[in-house]
Amino acid sequence: MNEYLSSFMILEGFTPVNTNLRQFSIFLKNEPGYVTAVFSYELGPGEACDQVWYASLRKNAMDSLIQAQFPEVHPLFLLVSQNVDQAAYACMQDRNAWVINPANRSLIIPQGHVEDFYGLKGRLNVFLQDPEKAKTVIGELQRQYQNRQQETQRAQNRSIAATIPWVSIGIAVLNLIFYGLTYLYGDAFNDLFDLDPVKIHQNGQWYRVFTYMYLHAGMTHYLNNMVMLYVEGNVIEAGIGRWKYLLFYHILGVFAGLGSLAYKDFTGSTVPTVGASGAIMGVMGILLFITIRNFRSLRRGGSRIFMLALCGVDSLYQGFYMKGVDNAAHVAGMVGGIIIGIIWDAVMRNKSKGKYINRRD
């Protein structure tokens, strides 16, 4: 009975206290200025009890609460026993004591004892008609609590995962793999995938306007590009979503490659191009436009993004004076990024406007 009684008391708002005794339970509820305490002792078959035994049990229980420095305590003792007469005699001197007969699931209030205890009598009688119900309810509540905890944990995990720029990391890893292959096989590997205008026009190898962005001319070249990619990717990937960012990055890389190829055709240059900086400048272009367009609403975050975009503009400026830099790819990437930024901004504003109109309708 104590197992079921524990479920009932928890549903009543009481907190169980560990007593290290299977047959003895303590339940507490904090009230303004005092504590309500319910003590339950279930006598085993043939277990004897008398007034001396009960007085000792009650004293030990109350002393444990006094030692715990609880404020004023309002107690109720429940003796669970099939020998109702013996249990009633044992607690005869304690007005705040009731007897529960587990055989017929009945509550017995000895003569002269309190008739109710903060409204618990009626609810306890209902519980005794179906003790299993309280345990079932507690089990369901525990399952619901566990489900909420698991969902909260999953939400936290999703939140943590969402803050990690997985696309930027994946791109950096692929670039590193390609760099490792270049290190192993030398220029022979680069010759297969770089942006070579001669091989594109003579052999129709247009795949090079895509693959060139995964090649680098050295570790310094690789690290410079990947650091910039990680910093700006961490911003824009969280802002527009991973798949859009992945798509835009590669579109801009191809756009930068085509811009570089057009410039080479115009100048007659046959020097191949490698590197992710064209695509990275394209992402910078998106950030630059969105920051300028929404500068007031972005506040501190906007200032940070704007500084990133200015770094891209500075890199673009320096590219005009540094040797060995394909600034045509940088310019094309930046222009392409601004164009995508304009389109993306217009699409998002139209969506917001449509939602507002639908709400008004």
C-alpha cells in the first residue's frame, strides 16, 4: 500500500523524504509559516504494535524534522495495518493519527481523532477506492516529464549544431583534401582542375570554372582564404541557412571564374587561376549589400558584419596593386554577391509583405 500511497501524496503536492525504511514514509509540503507532514507506516503481516512502540515511532519522526530545523510542523500519522483494532489502540493517544486497512481499502478515523486534515480525508477515500490509478497517473506524468526533458535536450543539441558553420567547415575540408592531392602530385594535379583559359576554349573543359575554387597555390594561400571563409561564413550561414549558403557560394565561385575568364580573353592572358577567393568575395558582396540596406536595424551585429564587408573591400582594393592576384575574379565575385544580395533582400521583403497582407485580410 505504501507504494501506491506515495504516488497519491506526490499528486497532492507533497515531497517524499528518504527514510531508508521500506515500510516507513515521510511526505512534506511547505506552507506559508509552517510545514505539513504526513507520516505513513505499513505494518507487515503479524507485526505487533502497541502504544509504547507508536510513541517511539512518532517521537523519532518528529525529532528528525526538528533536527532539520523545519518551522512549525503540522503532522498526520497513517498506520497501514489489517489489524485495525490493534493499530487504533496503538495510536489512541495521538489525535492526529488515522488507520488504513489495506485489505478492504478503507480509512478508519478512531474516536476523538481529527475528522479531517486540510481537506485530505475526502481525497484519500477516493484514492483508496482505486490505489492503482494514482500510480498510473504518476507514471504518465513521469513519462511526459522525461519526454519534455528529451525534447529540450534535442532542441539544445539542434541549437548548438545550428551555431556551427558546417558548410564553411565542409568547404575548408574539401579544399584541404585538394591541397593535399596537389602536394602529393604537384602541378600535374592542378593542371587537371585549374581555371586555364586555353584548355577551356580549346578542349571545352568548362568544369574548370567550378573546380578551380578548390585549388590553392600554397598553404599560406589556403589558410588566408579559409580563415576569411570561416569568419564570414559563420555570419551568413546562420542568417540565410546552410543549403542556400552552399548554393550561393558555388554560384558566386562560378560567376567569379567566368568573370576572370572574360577578363583573360579581353587581355589575351593565358595564366591559369586557382583559389576560393572569388567565391569568398562573392559572399562578402552579399554581406556588404545586406549590411548597407539594413544598417540601422542591425545595430551592433550590423557593425560587425559591416567591418567584415569592409575587409573584403580592402582586399579588393589591394588586389589592384599586388602581383599574382586575379582581381578580375575578385571583382566579379563581389559584383555577383551584391546582385544576389539585392535579389535575396527583395524576395525576403516580398515574403514579409505578403504575410502582413494575409494577416490583415
